Amino acid sequence: MKKNTLMTTSLEVISMAVLVSCGGAGSASPSAADPVVSENSTTIATKDGSAMLDHDTELSTAFAGLTVKQTYIVDGNDKKIAGSKVALNSNFSIVYEGVKNYTLKDGKAFPNLTIQVVDDNQQIVLSKSDLFATSYPDGLSVSDASVLRATITAGDPIKPGKYICSVQVIDKNNNNAVIHSTWDFEVE
């Protein structure tokens, strides 16, 4: 069985953010601000990063270095979805709005967006890396880089069943600036 390092990294980042924010064992840092809870999400900020949970879909996002105002999931018609079920042969996108704090090169941002989907047996069924490299070799304007979208088609090789989708955004000019989201979903 292959070890899913992307998922492990995500869980470590989220766990670290939650432990630090809650003053977990061994935490020498002062307690973080209280969580920000809205109708649709909860955000926990720490000294070293933040984590947010979308209540509608259970999409979890951790970020450090980069900041993001909002994350959510939309269907192929750009309608926000709730729950965790996706129709076979449909599209969904994880959307990041308000992404900031890139290290710029010649006034441009260089995000590296990676998508990975694993099945119930932890087997990788979809893996795409550096999705902006070909289309935007000279980078993106700060405005364009502030809204990012990772689109996944729930079709071949994805079949009916349960999956975990991981999306990671790394600033190519600062590898310590990262956003990482995970979402458990079921294809019907």
C-alpha cells in the first residue's frame, strides 16, 4: 500500500494548528485568539498558521505563510454545494478566495496547485501537480492569484465509492507559504 504523504502532511498541519491554538501539550506559545465561528465556517488562527472548517461540506483547510479569506466547494454550475455526495461524471471545484501574502517575483505570484484523490484503500486514483505551470509560466497578477480554483471530474478513473480529495497550494517563491485542503466525498 502506498503511503499518501500529501494527506499525512495535511493532517500534520491541521493537527499542529489545532494543538497550538488550543494550547495543546508542550505548547509554549501563548494561546491564540478565540475561534471565529460563522454560520458556514469556523476559523482558528495561531501564531504560525490557521485552519478553517466549512460546516456545509466538512472541507478542512490549513494555511501558513499564505492567507485565505474563504474556501468552499461548488458544482459544475458554480453553485455552492452542501454535504459530501457527488454525482458520477460531474465536476466540482474547491475555491480559494482572498489568497494573499505571496512572495512576488517581478510583481507576479507563482502558485503551485496540486490535486490528489485517494480511494478507500488509500490508493491514488488521481494526481495532478503544478497545474498553473503550463498556462502561466510567467506567473499571475496578484489579483488573478487571489482567487484559485481546483476542479476535479468525478469520472474515470473515479468510480462510485468513497474518496479523499487533497488540494495544496504552495508559493513557488516561498515553500513555507502553503494552503492545504482535504475533503472526504462519496461518488454516487
